Amino acid sequence: MSATADSQQCVITSELLRELAAVVGPKRLLDSQDELLVYECDGYIVEKNVPDVVVFPVNTVEVRAIVLACNKHNVPFVPRGAGTSLAGGCLPVHGGVMIALTKMREILEINLRDRYAIVQPGVVNLNLTRALAGSGFHYAPDPSSQGACTIGGNVATNSGGPHTLKYGVTVNHVIGVEFVSPEGEVTQIGGPIGRGSDFDLTGLFVGSEGTFGVVTKVWVKVTPNPAAYRTMLAIFDSVDDTTQAISNIIGAGIVPAALEMMDKGIVGALEDAFHFGFPLDAEAVLLIEVDGLEVAVDHEAKQIIDLCKASGAREVRLSQTEAERALLWKCRKQAFGAIGRLSPSYCTQDGVVPRTKVPEILKFIASVSERHDIRIVNVFHAGDGNLHPILLFDERDARQVQRVMLASDEILSKCIELGGSVTGEHGIGVEKISFMNRLFTETDLEVMDGVRRVFNPDGRCSPGKMLPTAGACGMEHIEKSHPGRRAAM
Amino acid sequence: MNHDVQSLSPATTEEVSAAVKAAITHGYRLATNRTADLPDNFRRLNLGAMQATVDYPARDMTITVQAGMPVGTLQDILKQENQQLPIDCCDPSISVGALVASDVAGSRQYGYGTARDYLIGIEAVDGTGRVFHAGGRVVKNVAGYDLCRLLIGSRGSLAVLTQLTFKLKPIPEQTEVRAFGFRSAKSFEAALTALNTTKAAPVMLDFRCAASNSADTTTTESGLPWSLFIGVDGSAESCHWQFSQLRKDCAEAEEVVSAETSRVSIEEHAARCGSGWQPGDVIVRTVPSELAAIAGELAAEGCSSSGHAGNGILCVSCDKPEAEQQSLELRTICERVVAGRAASVTQWGSDHPAHSTALHSVRLRDTFDPHHVFTLTNR
């Protein structure tokens, strides 16, 4: 494995601070401890570390100047969008300079005829779709955090969302990227006409978790709005029946636009928050959407309703108005926000299993919950087999914290055992580095490390992310790789 | 150049690895290309013995196969479960590995995308003989760098693909293609603009444009200089409704003349279209809004073209006999026409990642193939 900046001691000199201030000005530079605390973690709150300085560039030229200054002073740097990563993707592992891209939020071009848009990395995901409102087009990747997360961050983590079941994840919608390489070169890969005759470097770059450079511009596809939707809420009295319905829908060769499952715990929290009218006595519900031609959606909806009923659904409600559909989706996308009604702290996992293994993994999660005496609720992308078990606990109880870590480890290990992965859309970040040795062979990781060196030869950009740099494996990470975990919680 | 270079036929991934290591030891190079002439210091790596289905959990809608499996065989296997890999390939004997390494993308890329949208896992052997994996067998997975997409279209210049996992789509109830004729680039572009926002959901927008000096416009099927082939799929009712809508979209455009000449499946259409893409042909990639203008100017230069209008892809062949013999001249014409536009001009044999001089591409080749086992040119 490479010698990255992980092992380097970060030293911020006054000279570097002066150089950074000369680039962005004093109002777009933070270096006081109080202000830096805001940036000590992202959505993954388990590990924290404050950066030494945060800068807010507004254009590519400034980003390049910042990167060159960091290189000159041998200081690591990490790009950051809205900080919604759930895996520590923008954690400044050894401090250094955080390059916050939230002020680069211009939509530079929308070209409907050629179906693309050019955006700066700090554009909030939902703002692009809002800018497209009325045009007949939208930006398809719709992570639940789309009201806050940025497209640059989506590129870094290859974000998904409920509708990726039909429309694909971020990489399926990004056709080009401009970035400042860790060596300080402004580089464009892809663009409106795709990769041309070169390697698909855009495809490689998406999901590289900030380790290949700092994104400064993104070319994204815009997608025609479907002519019609049918949105259903299927209500079940047992989790087994629910998972059977999922399996039957996918097994029948039907690919809905979205197929989301929420269990009783989540439904209760959402009903408290939004008063939608969810049945509080149901064990689980499925939120299912088909879209496409007006002439076709009724037939698809009927097929799904029949399959749900044949699987034991006690009721399938069809959304009658656009307002009702919008509220249903609001509930789903704000499910994580409602968790606060259930517990003071929570930990969300992001495992993936083959779609037909969903019933098996849900039973396993229930057994883990019982065995470790940790309440676990589920809201996830059932159609993709992408699980989001949410482990509820009280961070003030150190024993609960330890049980949560063990339970998480067991769930993700089971996902691997069932032929799946430990992340479907959140990324590896720092959270899941120790799983990489279990997902991939030593050779696989050597090859990936070689690819990282191609883009990031000195390891100064986003050190300590994605690839393990030491030989930790098995359960060691719980005790050793995250010594600050307990204190941080 | 030699047609008769020694051919190696590994039966396992380990044998592919051994072949690479032997090539390093003995100083020869390896190519998986089955048709091209090769220099004398090459051995041809034939994966024809690696055709097994590794795993086909049909209800998960994924399949893992060895890279030497012919595309036609793969589609036949999938058909038994009413599933498909919706990538059109005119030659069913081409291997799945070659399909991915060449990034073959046919008529339905407008509606279904390309290999980039379906490949979810790989096993491969790099230029040092290392066997590596990326991705996996689940449809959603962001663990590790996306080496799947790096190898799509890499033309074997980084590694030999030995195993691939795809996500799949159900086969629609039916597919249908209709041809529409246009008298001018202007009316053709007007129709394309209208189709960009159609309420229908075409999965294919292919075109042909005859050279202006060609007396035989029947080569465009519609009998007019421009032909547009629109493909849809779904239920019979859905296809019928869509063509009703599509006729309106085309009729609303200026000077559009509807001239249906055929009614074939997309598969039949795609098989016919592939035959025109010869090694000497020139490929122009542009934004869709520029396609009609470029094709029109090329027609005025005596060059007919065809391709995927919805994706901005033109394949150009020339009616001038001397140009057919000299693809360089054809390329020059194309480069002159596209100058100043958002477009690129490439030729199959000479323009691909193995020849890229971009910094990161060169470094990637040096990383994956430090001994130049897979390179066709001296580095």
C-alpha cells in the first residue's frame, strides 16, 4: 500500500495561511477553533477531527491556487460539499486544509435540446431540478438529502436515491468533469459529447470519494419527465409478506421507478412528524412508483397491486392527486429527519444484498437487534436490495455504543456473506475502510491503490479515505481503527 | 503484419495470467483482437474456451459469464428467462468481453444506454499477470474505484477481461421500428427537436442521409434524402399509441413528409445497421442539435452518413471511390465540416485509449501494463 499523507504530520504555517488568504480573502477563510468546529465531521458523526483551516473558493482559478499552496507546504487537503456524507467522506483525517465548495453554486448552462447542464460543484442537487421546473426535464439522481447535498458531493460518492432503481445512480448521469488534480492541473474529462476516444475517466472519477482531485465543474444529463406516474402505498401485516412482495415484483421482471420499504418503527415516526395517515398497526409498508407512458402505467400499477395482494398485502392505496404523491415522497425523503423522535442517537448503515436475499437479511437484522438489545428500524431501497438499517441508541451509554458497533459489523458482514456489498450509495469514506479487505483481495486493493497513485501520487488529496493503508482486518477496526469513536459519540 | 500469429487459448483465468507472465518472460505481446493483422512479435489471446455461465440468479436480474461467451449465446440464455442485455450488436459471434472492451453500442443506446449502464462487476488480468476484481454481483455498489467503467472501451490496453457481471432488463412485449422520410436537413432537425420533448418514449432514433450527388436515394429506405428510424417497445397498445404520438411530433415539424416504408423489430433493424461500420469509416460524435447540420454538409461534400441521431453519432462513408480507398481523405472532409463545432472525429483503428496521450491515460497504461504486453504501438 502506498505511503500516503496519512502518516504525515500536518503543519500549518503562518506563511501558508497568508497565501491562502491572498487567494480567497480573509472573509472566505476560517481558522478560529470555534468556527472550525462546524467542519469537524459530516453526516457520519462517529468520528470527528477539525481541519486546520477552511477556505471557500468561488472559481476554478482559486481552487487551483489553493491546491498549489498546499502542495508547496506539503499540507493535506480535502474537498467538501454540504457535508451530508454518511461515511465520513469529507472528514479531515489529519487536519490540513478543507476546501469547501459551497460558494461555487452557479448553474452555468442548461441545454435542453442536447439534454445536459453544466454546474459548479456546490450546486445543491434539488436546485438543479428546480431550475428545470416547467421545462419537461429533471435531474434524475435524487438522494434523500437532495435538498442539501451538492452535485460535487454526489459525484464524489456516486450517490443514489429512490429513483435510481429505474434511472441509475450518479455515474449514469454524469458525462464530464472538470477538476483540479492533486498536482494542481486543471483537467477536463468528458463533456457534452462524452469520453471521445479516451478511457472513460469520467466513469472512473465518479465515486472516487475526493481522492482524485477537487471537482470544479460537472456536465450532467438532464432527463425527460415521465408523462405519467402511479404511486402506491402497499400495507402489510408482516415483514415476511412485505419482503415476499418485493421479491415477487422483481422476480416478475417488473422494474418500477422506485420500490421503497419502511417498517413499523419508521412509519410511526413519520406519522408523528407528517400526519400523512400511515396505518400505525401495519408491520411494514412499500412505497412503489411506476412511471412512463400514460397508456402503460395503469397496466403496470395493476400488475404490482395484484402481486402485492397475492403476497399478503392487506391494502394497496393508489395516490389520487399530485399533492398526495408529493407528500408521500416528502415523508420518505425526510424519514431520517424523523428518527430524532425515536432515539437520541442513531447510526445508519448502507449494505446491499442480491434483491432476492432481502427477506433473509431482514430476518438476520431482526435477530441482530434482539441479540444485541439494540432497536433497529428499516427504511430502504428495496428494489435495489440497498438496505438502510438504522440502529437506535443513546450515545451517553458506552455499552450501547459498543453494541451498536458490533451489530453494525455483523449486519455488513452478513451482506458480504450473502454476495452483496457494504455500501450501495454512501461510499466507503473512513467508516468502512476496514471492510475493504473483506470485500476485495489484496491484489484488488493493490490495483486500486495503483489507480489512486495515477491521480494522487503524493496522497495529499483526501488522505485516509476509501482504501486501507494498513493491514487491519476482521474486527480490529472496532477497537483500534477508531479510537476516538466512543469519545466522539 | 501477420494473419497467422500464434494463438493462445486459455481455458481459465489462471491460464490467462500465465499467458501474460509468459509474454513478459519471452518478450512478446498479446492481443485479444480477433480480426486485425498483428505484428510478428504478437500472440493472439483467444478466449473462446472461456464461455461458461458463472452465475445466473434470474430473479435478481443479474448474470455473470466468462468473457469469451459470444453475445448471441448470452442473449439466448437470457431469453429463456424473458430477460435481455439491451445492447445491440450486429455480430452475435463477438464475445461479451470484446463487446465491453470495444464499448459496442447500437441502436437502442438512445433509450437503454450503453455497457456503462449495465456492467456491474469484472474479473480481469492486467499486464503483469495480476488477477483483479472490481464491482460485484449486486446492482448497486459503490465500494472501491469503478474499474468496470475504466475497462469499458479500453480496447484491451489495460487488462484482459475474463469475467463480467451485468444487470439485466426484461424483454418488452414487442418492439417496432418505423421509417420516416425528410426532404431536407432543416425538416429533419425540426423533427428531431420535436421528438426531444415527445410524450412518447422512443428507444431508438437512427438515421441515414444520402450524399447529395447520389441519384439513388432509395439507400435511405424512405426514398427521400433523409430517413429517420424510430423504435419503440412495450405492449402492442403502447407501441400503437406511441406511433400515433410520434406521427404528430413529426407532422408538426416543417416540411416533414411521413413515408413509412417498413415495419420491423428493433433487433432486425439493428442487425442491418451494423454492417456499415467498417474499419475505414469515420465516426463523428457531436451534440444531437448539430447532427443534422453536419450530416447535411457532409452530404454536400459527397459523403453519405448514418448513425444514432438521438445520441449525436454519425458514421460516415463516402460515395467517392477514391475516398473509399483513402480513409484519410474522408477523415479530412469530416474534420473540415465539424471545425468549430462541439464534435470529435475518430476512426476505429487509430483513435482509441491505447493511443491517448492525456497525462492520466498514459499513467494508467503504465500502471496496468508496465511491460507493454498489451500495446500495439511502441511506447
